Amino acid sequence: MTNIFITTGAVFGALGIIFGAFGAHALKKIFNNEQLKNFETGVKYQMYHAILLIIVGFNLNYITKLQTLLYYSLTLGIVLFSFSIYALCISSAWNKKVKILGPITPIGGLMLLTAWVLLILNSIN
């Protein structure tokens, strides 16, 4: 399971590079400043948490239930938070904002916060 932390983090990191470059170049032409800033926020949070997945993966000797929950909280949090921001920005730029995505972003943020709390709990156990 430690390899899944590292592999998932590496995949999210690679996607973060791709999305960041895409946002800085291709989307810069169709996004307004606010959309570009929001898109960049999604990329930053994705990268921060991709790095966290990798660091945690390299520091695990065995996997506990708490660490498994940490993995799923991070992974789901990245998908819900960052990817909903990407979708909101793109749909807004096309004047077809998907309103259901709005409430998904804070749920993703809550999952990321949960992951940090789980990391704290893991470190004191």
C-alpha cells in the first residue's frame, strides 16, 4: 500500500504540471483573471497534496486503518476540491456554469482538512 501513496501522488503531481501549463498558456486566452486565479488555486492545492502523498508513502513501514483512511481522504479531497475548481472555471468560461459543482469544492476541502487531522493523529499514535 505504501507504493499506492507514492504512485497516486506522482500521478497527481504529473497532472498538476500538465494542468498548470495548460492554465498558464492555453486557458490564459479564454479565462478572465478571476477564473485564472481560481484555476491556479486548484493546481496549487493539487500539487501540495500530491507531495504530501509521496512524503507519507516514503515514510510508512506498514499500513494501518488510519493510514488507509488518510490515503482515501487525500485522494478524494484532491479530486473533489481541485477537479471541481477546474470544471467550474472551464464551464464558467464557456458561459455554461455547472452549479452542482459549487457545493462539491468545499466537500473536497473538508476531505483535505480531514486528511491533515488524520496525519496528526497518525503522528501521535
